[in-house]
Amino acid sequence: MTTLARRGPALAAVGSYRLAGGAVDLWLAPSRSTEDQLATEDLAELAGVTDERARAEFTAGRAALRRVLADYPIGLGPPKLAKDGNGRPYLVNAPGWDVNLSRAGSLVAVAVARGARIGVDIERAVPQPRAASLAARYFSSADRAALAEHDLASAEATLAWYRIWTRREAIAKATGAGLRGLAADVDGVELVELPMPEGYVGTLAALPEVQSGRTL
């Protein structure tokens, strides 16, 4: 992998982990970027996005991912990104490597792995008006029991809800199942609750390559 050090004033290393038989790095960047920071293929993808908020989110995520990948010894030439049928990003020209990203509030999280398939999710821990209905739909009985230990109106309950939500999101992103996989229990997954700035919650999930369903 790479030496985890602060790359410029706006990109910071969160940590380096050994998960699911692979090496995983996690980075945080502010979600402000401009389109001139994107690669040609990114701009081609962005051309079909008309919603301004969606354009800004895409630009922030892809620019942060490009900055992080720039210093990794990945493949031959610049990393080539594509998306699978579920919209999950992957590296076309870098067998054995995997990437994932998440945006929330003013932050973008970028995860880079070698030898594992990964998913990352970060969220702002703000009150979720649909918390109860989402928990009933996607959380396991054990998840709901853990939530029941808190006063539902408390800040602690909000944090507990987001810890469960980010775990489920990260696992679904690692498997590539998307929203339909949020409620699924997955064997062999390894999880890390990420150290995040105040007001944010994040989880990193990793699966061994042999369980990922796709050769990295």
C-alpha cells in the first residue's frame, strides 16, 4: 500500500487496516471540488448529469478519488474507473485492487484496498425522521434490540441508529447489492467503526476476494 501521511492541507489519512486478507487505506477530503480536477472520462460521465446537486456530489467524490489514487502503484498508466451494473465503481486496469467512496455533509471518504473487496459509508448524525420505518425494514432483530436500549429521542439513540445504518450500507456496498442488500446478513465480512470528526459516523466493510463474486 502507501505511506499514510497528510497529502496537502485538505486530504487526510484516517487509517490503514488489515481486513479480510487484504490491506485497506481510508482517506477523508472536503466535499468541495471543481470540474477542472476531473479526468476526461469523468467529464464524459458527468455530461449526462443535469441536476446541480448530483453534479456537485459526483465532482466531489470523483475528484477526491482521483487525488487519492494518484500516489498508488496501480496498474499501468492512470487508473481507469468504471461502474458495474449496480453503479459500484471499480478499477478496470488494476487486478487485485478495489475502491469505494461515500459522501456526507462536507466530507468525502475514499477507501482503497489490495486483496479485499470493500465498502465504506459515512453519514452526518442528524435526526432521521424515518428512523423507525427504516429500522423496521432493514435492521435485524439484534439491531433493533440494541436501539431499544436507548431513549429514542436522545442523541445516543441517533448515534446508535447511524452506526447500524453505516454498517449495513458499507456491507451492501462491499457486496455490490445496493439498497436491496441492506437487510442481508453476510458471512465473512469484517467491519471497522471509523474514527470520524464530531457529528459524523462511518463504517468500513471488507470481504475476501474469493467471496466477492467478482475477480478484482
